[in-house]
Amino acid sequence: MTIETSRRTDLEPSWLKPLAAEFDQPYMRRLGAFLSAESKSGKVIFPCVNEQFSAFHYAPLDKVKVVILGQDPYHGEGQAHGLCFSVKSGVAVPPSLKNIYKELYENLDLPIPVHGDLTAWAQQGVLLLNSVLTVQSGRAGSHRGRGWETFTDRVIEVISRDREGVVFLLWGGYAQRKSSLIDRARHCVLQASHPSPLSAYRGFFGCGHFSMANDYLQDRGIAPIDWRLPDDVCFRSKTKPIN
């Protein structure tokens, strides 16, 4: 399936209207040719084609309340499913997401889930957007510089222009460089270090972004995000964090 076909079948209608012209641009045609060639050569690409635009499916443009920006998808088998930082239930929780959960616990005293599926956030209007939407199996960052960044920059520009009162959570230097695309007079931009184990202690832990995002939304008369994630079993004690 080509990017063009995937656009028609998977890009949610509210996003398709402002983004349709992007699929006719030379950069997107080059990206499509690259992905097609990779697949034909036998290389495995994550996430699967029908999940590459999942973030847009779950969070229509007119419903977006919060944007969390990641870099590129997980490159391990069964991990990536189109939502940044998220993995499907049953897949081991990645280190950065473990730290997100720890901050969520400290900030809002919520149970730490035992799974890594953030779909419940996306369904409430949290756009979990990777800057790059595909990756080759086992090769982190392998699809950077192929055109996805241009497309997702356009996504951020569309939100900044067409919406008002959206909270952007920019964690780490890469995400923070996207702040120039956002109209701060119309939106809330919150910045902290990346939740990676290498940098979480340099400002991510203690940032309070989850409560700050909800305070901003409520001040504008917008329903806050319920940051809890449904699960039958959750760690509720601070003495039992995710390892």
C-alpha cells in the first residue's frame, strides 16, 4: 500500500482537509518511493501501514487538546503502533515511558500502569505525534531525513493556526526546536528535559506538566485530560515503581 492509499484510508477526515495537498508535494512522493523500495527489498518497517497515521485517527483536529511530540517510532518487534511513547498492551514498557509514569504518579498521585498502551490518552484528544512516522526494524532513526519531518512540521503549523488553547508538551531538545512553529499567544507550550533515563533527572522529574496542562485547559473551560490508564492491576505504592 502506498502513502497515497494510506492517506485516503487512514488519515481522519478533519486532518485530511488541511493536509491533503501535502501528499502531492515532491517531498512526499520521494518519501513514498523510498518506503516502497524499502518494502520491496524485504526490509521490515514499523509500524505497519495501517497504523502509521493512528495518532490522527484517535485525535481528530477539532478534538486535540494536548500534543506530546516524540522523535521516531520504536524499532523493536511489536512495539510501535503509531502513538509516540506508546506500546501495545503486553509489550514491555520502554524506559522513557516508565519515567513518564513515575512523573505522572508524583504529579497527580495516579496508579502506575503495568502496560504501555496510551490509546486512552489519544482518545481524549492527546495527539501522540512522532516527528518521523516510520522506522526500519532494528535500526533506530533509520527513516529520519526522508520527509516525514516536513509533514509533521506542517501538522504542528496546522494546529497552531487552526486551533486555540492547545497544550504542547515538548520534552527534550529535539521537541523543543519545534516551538518556533507554535503561536504562543494562542497556545500553551510546556518544556522539560526528555524522559529518557539519560536526561529525566535534569528537569523532567518534577516538571508537573500533567497537572499544569489540565489547569490550563480548565481555565479555558475545556474538560481536562484523565491521565489514568485503565488496567486491572496497577502499582499503587511508591515502594513498587516500575523497575
